[in-house]
Amino acid sequence: MPRPSIDQEDQHRMLFHYTSQMGLIGILQAHGIWATQTHFLNDSSEFGHALDFAKRVAGGDYYMDDYHEAFGWALRGALEKVSGDDVFVSSFSERPDLLSQWRGYCPGGSGFCLGFEKSALHDFCDENGFSLQKCIYDPEQQQAKIRDLAVACLKMFPSDGVSREEYDAMGPEAQVDRSMDLHKFVSEGPGKNLADAAVDWFCKEIAEIAPLFKNNGFHEEAEWRVIARSPSAPLKFRSGTSYVIPYIELAILADSRKEILREVIVGPNPNHYRCKKAASIILGSLGYDKSEVFSSAIPFNNW
């Protein structure tokens, strides 16, 4: 039986994860989903894109503004140390049975789409210090998000009490003296602790939102991501096409959580009956009794 068409209720209630046959077996047996280290996602430029823009904001909006130069200098320096090595990502979509997702994430003729309760995923993330957020595709929204964070950081950054108007009224020599004094104040003086705390906060925020920035050409995916920063789960490794990929397991189906897996959709397949039957047997044998199994409504094509 094909899955019923998506409606507004599905978009608010469910999130979907596309995977292969081996992925399905691994998820059900391990009661969890892989979260990949951010530098090893399919698009390796995603994290760097957000970080590069944050550096441009720090440099262009603040460092090149003599009044805010000390803030821009501190922010730019801190961003150079942001690596994202401790950030892990697992991907979901609002859209079930989506052709581009079958093509992108599932081998031809052997893919599955797993439907999870969104509220339960939120609960899991809250309990473990992770976050579940929707990806941002619009470049203007991406830039606005980073600029808003920079403004918030500036409010936390220590000030010498000199207003913009007072600064503009100073002569060039006084402005240089003020800049040097403020640099010393925030780098080694009484303001250092507050300055460090402010830029550290900004860098942590950037590390968490960077994996949410995606090229607008992928907006059809309507992707959500679990962001796990500095997780306590042990680091594991799997083979990729040309390199080893580090990841962790998110135990979202452990213990009493099995019921959050509400459905499994068998992807475009030359033998829907057997594939659907096998999926039902696997689910039942591993205790996923309340998971419904559907067939994709898309005709099989091995692309």
C-alpha cells in the first residue's frame, strides 16, 4: 500500500530519514542513527561557508570601523580557532517519498524512508544537550542570523564608555590613543574576562548554526538537522568512498523510545511485495511493532 499523501499535519508531526538497506538494518539493530562529523557531510563546504561569512562580518562590519575595531579584532581572532571538529550532524526531512532524496541518499532500488515523531526527537535532543533545527536556505536569512549574533555579542563585549558621538568628536590622535587603550583593556586588562566570554559565546553559536546553512538549490529537501556538539557518545568510524568517516550514534530508539519510529517507506523498488514483507519481519523481530510499512508511490526506475 502506498503511503498516504503528505499533509500539513505530517509536516508538523513527523520528520523523515532516508537510508539504504544496510542503513535500515543498522538503525534498527543499534536503536540509533548516525551523526556524522560536520567536515565529512556530503557537502564539505557547508560549515566553512557560515564561518567565512562570520569572519567577513567581524572584519568588514567591525574591524574596519575604527570605533568597533577592538571588538572586530577580538572576534576575528577567535573565529580563526573555530574548527567544528566536535560538531556532529544527523539529517531529516519534512518530506516523505521525495524523488530527489531517493536519488541522493539511497542506492537505486534499495532505499528506505523512516518516519519519526518530531516532538520525540525534540525531547531526545533536550535530554542530551543537542538541538533539532530546520536548515536555513535563504542567503539573506543566513546573513541576518550571523549579524544578529554579532550584535548580541557586541552588547556583551566590554566597553570603555565612550559613545560614538564622543568618539567622532575626538581628534585623530585621541582616537588612536582610545583604540590602543581599549585593545589593552580587553586583551590583558580588567575587561579581558568579559571580552573572552563574549567572543567564546559567539564562536559556540556559530559552530552550532553553521551546519544549518545550506545552498538554496536544496530547499526542496526541507531538511532538519540534529546538531550534537561535544557529545559524550564514543567516536566511531565507517568506510566512505575514498576516506574513513568519523561519526557517533544517537540512541534515539533505545529502551522505550522505539514507538517514535512510526513508519517505514519502501523506496522505488522492482519487488515491492518482498521488500515490504522483509521490512515488516525485521521490524517485528526487533520490537518495532507499531511501525507501519508503506510502499513508495514513485514508479521504480534505477536511474
